[in-house]
Amino acid sequence: MSAPSSSSSAAAPMRTLALRKNEDRRLSAGHLWIFSNEVDVAKTPLTGFAPGECARVESSQGRPLGSAYVNPAALIAGRVYCQDATRLLDAELLRARLGEALRLREALFPAPYYRLVFGEADMLPGLVVDRFGPVLAVQIGTAGMERLRAEIVDALTELLAPEGILLKNDLPGRELEGLARGVELAAGVAPDEAEIEENGCRFVFPLAGGQKTGWFYDMRETRAMAASLSAGRAVLDVFSYAGGLGIACAKAGATRAVCLDASGVALSYAAKSAALSGVAERVELLEADAFAGLKELRGQGQRFGLVSVDPPAFVKRRKDLEKGLAAYRTANRLALELVEDGGFLVACSCSQHVGRDDLRKLLAGAARDAGVRLTIVRQCHQAADHPIHPAMPETEYLKGFLCRVSRPGRGL
């Protein structure tokens, strides 16, 4: 069920959301989330707020902490969007924040292919916008942003004059906010496929039917790093989706690039992108479950100079951590068995609950299991269009390592 429009609350003064004693320290340090058990519900009952309603946030002593929008039905009951405790989240503030986000991306990237808005890091919690040239893919994840749906579309139209704006609101998190899931055209026209430029390549991918917003800009810099090492090497891109890493490596001089993914649709787009980028003759497609595909390649005795393992989030909830870490370890062990002596492994995780140290430790275990020696030579991070809020470790979700793989002989 969608929340009411923002106009219903804009005329009324904001009510107060009071925190319990000693629950203001995280917000005072700059964090933006308020959990339901941190609210003094005796003083300010959560049930008194409409989903997405803006509120003045105060400590138990009455000290103002900022403005937040509230959802009484969600675990994250409040999301701070401004340090000014009297400021409504309205069209004016939205336009200002979008303009600031655009200026940052234009300073970082020469072409209009990037994540324009990354939620809390751009002080627009609950909003994600990806720019694919003339088309925008928008994800609204919270009741607070849902109230501003029309204003978001209007502000993006005013700012960028796109040919189309597609609302990719099929993310599971909307259900936790009491919102319906779906994909719909909000403005203009949107093609079934989008096309972008990245790392000297042309990529095409499904827009309405693609994963997440359609493309994973967060791996852009890691793909470029892998490409810089790939000349003269055979490359294996595991969990390849539409072939972003494998094709970039082929363009950079890899002798062959195998894209391994369970989705035949994703691989069909990898084939289209390989042709667009002029490397179709060096890109091979392997449709299989990643674990089964890795075992198949091992059984064939194949070796690669660079293998990338970038799986979907194996740990979606903290209670799944142990099982998810075991899956990461197995995937990377199977990958290491395919890396030639002196080759490289790119190992990444986008699971928020998996820390960088967790990943380092499981890689050490995977190396022991595979009987190889690893040397970490570089750390991988999400790309610059996914900025990090310094007080919110949750915004630094992508982590990875570039590792050199050695196969020591007897006594070495």
C-alpha cells in the first residue's frame, strides 16, 4: 500500500520523535538511521505517525538532532535527511540534493553513465537513481521517499530532461516498508534495453527486466583494474551477468574471456555487448550454475591467468552469515584451482554483513583448501559514484581483493 502524498503533511508543523535515554550517541556522530527500539514510544508513540511523515528528532533531554521521516511499521523507524530539526523533506530540498549529487558525478565522470543518487551517502535515504545516458532508472525504497514520488520525477525531469524515467520498484525491501513492488514508466519513454559506455566498451542490458536497476556500476573500477592485468591472459568471469568484466578484459587484450553465469538471458546480452565492443571472437559463454561450471572447467583441466568471482549477496541477513561465508569460501576455492601459477584472483563480496576482514580470512582458508599461496596486492572498493557516508559503515558494502596466486613446488 502506498503512503499518502507529501502535500497532506506539508502544511502542518512537524511533530517530535523523541529518543530514549542514551540512544542519541549514534545520531550525534552522524549516523542517519533510527531503530524502532531507540524511540521513546511512551513520550512519542510511533503509531501516531503516518508512514513517511517528517518529524523533528530530539534526544531524551530535548536536544534537537535533525529532521527524519518516520515509518512506524519498519525496523528502521526513522531516517534522518537533514541536520536542521525544522526542515521538511520537500520538493525544494529534493532539488537541491539532486543538484549536488549531479555536480559530484559530473566532476568524476566525463559521460552520463553513472549512479546519480546513492541513498544516505547523498543525504537522500531510500532513493537510488542510475543514469543510462538519456534514460533514468529510479528505485524508491522507503515510505518517506514514496510520499515524494511525483516530486522526484518532476525534479529529475527539470534537472536532466531525460527521454524516460523508469521506476524499478521491484526490490524486496519495499515490502518491509509496507509498499507494493513493481516496475512502471514514470515519464517519457523507456526502451526494453539500455546501452552504456564503460572502460572503453559498449554494453547493452535489459532495463525493465534486468537485475536491480539493470547494471552494476559499483564494479566499474574493479573491472578496469582487472582489464589492466588481462593482456595476453585467459580470463574467467564468474557470476558475469552481462559480461562487464570479461568483455573489458577481452577489449584490453585477453586471449580469451569466458563469461560464466546461470542466466541465459544475461549471457545473451554479454554476446550482444561483445559484438558491440568488437571482441566477439574472444568472448566465450558458459551457461551454468557457478559452482557446477567451475567444477566442469576444473574437470577439463583448464587454467586461467585471471579469474574474477563476484557473486550476488550470499548473506542477506546476519543470521545467514555462517552459511554465506562457507559459500564464499567454496566459490573462491574452486576458482583458485583454476588460476595458473603467477595468475590473479579478483574476489569480491557485496554482502553488507560480510566485512573486509571476513573476506580476507575466508580467502586465506580457500587458499589452504586449494593448496596455493595468495598474496593480496590491492583492495577493491565500490566505484566513486557510490560514495560512502563517513558515519555509516552500511554505505561501504562492496569489498574485494586482488590476489596473486602462486603454486609453490616442493620445498618452495
